[in-house]
Amino acid sequence: EEMKARDQMEWVRAVNGIRNMAEEIVLKELIYR
């Protein structure tokens, strides 16, 4: 159970990182357009 919780935290962190990267790319696209 503990391993599952830890994996979930890692997964959530990875998803948040991807989302932040995507938002940065979108903002740059809007600014440079």
C-alpha cells in the first residue's frame, strides 16, 4: 500500500510538471505571436 501511495505521488508530480511545461509553451506562443 505504501508503495502504491508513493507511486501515485510521483505520478501526480510528473503530471503537474507536464502541465506546467505545456502552459509555459502556450504562454510563449501567445506572447511571440
